[in-house]
Amino acid sequence: MICTLPTFGMLPEEYRHLSREEMEQRVYEIKKQLGKELFIPAHHYQKDEIIQFADAIGDSLQLAQAAAKNKEAKHIVFCGVHFMAETADMLTTEEQIVYLPDLRAGCSMADMANIYQTEEAWEKLTSIFGDTILPLTYVNSTAAIKAFTGRNGGACVTSSNAKKMVEWAFTQKERIFFLPDQHLGRNCAYELGIPLEQMAVWDPISGDLSYEGDLQNIKVILWDGYCSVHQGFTVENVQEVRKKYPDMTVIVHPECAFEVVQAADLSGSTKFIVDTIQKAPAGSSWAIGTEMNLVKRIIAEHKDKYIICLNDNMCPCLTMNRIDLPHLLWALDIIIKGEQGNVIKVDESTTKEALLALDRMLQLA
């Protein structure tokens, strides 16, 4: 069982009437008051109003590593989404408390796979393939699914190390069961030389395996899930950029569909995208296919380059954006008052098994 300890419901009305300047000043004061007892990790997809207060900024892997290394902070206010806060709680000590400023900050991809569907799928798949499958779960998944993966010998992956983890998995078993993002799994496996003809898709709603041909030829079983942000980029977007800007380099996240990744010039994790643009020469031009808040920040930080979003009509990650300045201040005020609202706590049994999967990932990161 995964516990979320106690919540105070909706944001108190008083925070809705504060100016941005008042809230920023109060956050600065609390950070100074708590010092090293407070640690604020923030995902790249957060808005600038949050990023300015972050003690660590990164993708899922970087923030998992930061949480695991931090032993000083008593209070960890995680500016990300629910599964990230769960991971932080499991990687920190019992004395450390993890808070999520808004418990509505979830992940649509993680919501596409629950533990009941996963266990049902595993039972059916192992009845077909026997003991030849190893589960790999993207960190964008619940603690319960991470625990399932751990007790079945598998590991977690992030977009930064997915290729390495898929390589490792094939040293362990003949087949992999990759969930919940089919696109990341497909793109990584293909890059490692596994043809599409050896990949199948598991539909958790119908409970069916989608594949034509001899089932024994299957090497990769992909969960039918996706990121609602990255699935919004299309081959047509790439073609439009090629037509309008023939010399522009297209770089996309591997959560994009296979056809989009193949049409792009480069694909890689959030960290890969950030690092690539950082190292790019002045005057170079780029179309980036990833979350809009990050693209806007990259544009602002690299005025010596011409950068656009691959799809101008894309929205930011709406669930990630539920963590805003009023909610951050509210979470910090909870701490100052000695209360424990919006605490994320994963039970001991789930943590023990999930850490098996997380530790395998971190050891190979």
C-alpha cells in the first residue's frame, strides 16, 4: 500500500490574493530560515517561477540521483509529479520527509498502467512465454509497479539510460516487457538492432497481445501507453520545419512516436537535449520536440542560436504545471508551522521491492 499523508485539500484562499512579489519574498525567507534542512528539487518541465528556487534541476534520473545522495535535508519539497515524489521518498531515509506541493500533480502516462492490469498482463504473458521475460519499467510509473518490477528481477529506466538498461535486460532474459511508454521502449530497442517485426504491443484494456506472426519471434513486449505531450509531435511537424528551414536541426525526445524519431536528426533524453543545445555553435538553428516550458527556457538561455518548438501549438505538461508559486509557498508554510500536509510516504514493503528495481538502475546509470 502507498500512503499519502495528510492533505489539506485545495489551496487556501489566502494564497490566491498574494502578489508574485509577496510570495517570492516569503519563499526566499523560508529557504534562508530552514537552510540545509530544506531541499527543493525541480524537474526541467517546471515553470520559471519554480525553477528560480530549485536546489537541483534535472530530468528524472538526475533528480533520483540527487535525492539518493542528499542526506542532510529533513524536508524535501519535490517540484515534479507524484511518481517522482514517491521515488524520492523511497531513496531517502526514514527521517527525511517528502512533500508534493499539489497532490493533483500526476502523470498521464503513469496513470495508463496500474498494478492490477500489470499483474494480469504478467500472468498471461508468462503463460505464453514462460520464464523468458524480464520487466523494465520507466520511472514514470507508480511505486507499486516499480515493486512488481523489482520482485520479478527487472529494473527501472529513465530516458537518459533506457538504451543501457535495455541492453542489460537482454543479458538477463530472452525477452523484455517494457512499460508504460511504448514509444521509449520501441525507439530504444530499434536503436539496439531489434526490428519492429519482433515487437508486440500489450493492450491493458482488452488484455490482448497485438502481433501478427509466430509469437515465439517476439523479443519486446510494449505496454500501450504514451506521454500525452510528446505524442503531440508529428512527422508533419518535421516536414514543415524541413520545408521552411532546410538547414535547421530537428532534435526530439524518445517519448515521441517512432516515425517522428526516425524523421528527426537527433533524439535523446531531456538531459541530452539540454546538453546538445548548450554545446551547439553560435548561429546554429534548432527545432526541439519536447515540453514547452523547457523549450522556452532553452530559447531564453541561448540567444546566440535560433531555436523554435517543433510544434508551436503544443501545451506545457499540464499536470507538472500544477506545481506553481502559490502551492510551493503553501508547502513551505506547512513545514514552518510544524504540520505535515501533502506528505508522500510509500509503505515499507513496497519500498523494499521497488528499491531492487531502482538500485539496479542507479548502479548502471
